[in-house]
Amino acid sequence: MLLQAFLPFRIARLAARTSAAISQVYADAHGLSRDEWRVLAATGEAEAQPTRAIAEQTGLDKVAISRAASALEDRNLIRRTEDRTDRRIKILRLTEEGAAALREIERQVRDREAYLLAALTPEEHAALESAIEKLCARAESLTRDREEAAEESAPFRPERFRLLNRRRAAPLYAAE
């Protein structure tokens, strides 16, 4: 197989080159890491964001989000609070300084994005958007199928289940 022609390799290489071009804005000009930029941008999408939502939006794990949030909080770009109903859940909000920094970074990264997309005709841009959506959906279905197959072949593990009704003589279990 010729690696240079393998689609996942080509997509990864394009993503790396694009990220490097974009990171010049948030890293060099604003001193943010990639994870800090992602958490800042995701936090700015709503007035208050639980870290769980940020994980879904960014693809970052809890530890990466926690580290990035700590760094952003130290720079007074976000504020972290506990959820009123569940203290384990952390809620992130932009500070005024964070909102101003995000506006400036967004303007600059949009300029870079526009420069990259200017290489495409409107038809090519529309085709690219469509292809990305289709490939993402197909890749997600492969991942989902694999996870479902793994679950079906996994041995019974009582710790993955909870007792639904403790009053029954025979226990009734359901997946969490």
C-alpha cells in the first residue's frame, strides 16, 4: 500500500498542516495550547457549559479539559463553578477578558480559514463540506458497530448493572 494515497493518512496530514497554520494565531499570538484554545472556543458557544458538553464538542478527555480549564482560569479567561444540583459537574463560563480574547482569536482564525478555502471554487467548497459530513457519518458507524460488537461478546459483569427493584424476590437488572 502506498501510504501517500491512503485516505486516513491524507486526511490526518491535511489536519496537521491546517492545525499548524491555525495554531500560529492562538499559540504564538495568544500563548494558548491547542487544548486551551478548544476549551475556550467551546466555552464561548453558550453562556455556561458543563465540562461534559465541552468533551463532546472538542473530543478531549476529562483530564485534558481539566488541565486546559485550570490554565485558562489562571489567566482569568474562564470561570469554573460547580453545578448546583450535582457538585461533581463543573460549569465553565467566559470572563470578560476571555470573551474579548475569543473574539480576537476567532477573527484571526476565520481569516486563516478563508485564505485556505479561497483555493476552492464555491462548488468545490460545497462538495468538500458534503464529503466531510458523509465520511464522518461513515466513520462513526464503523466505530459504533465495533463498540456494539464488543459489548455483545463481553462477559457478564455485575458491576455494569444496577438493581432496579430491590423488593422483588428475584433481582431485576438493567444496564446503566
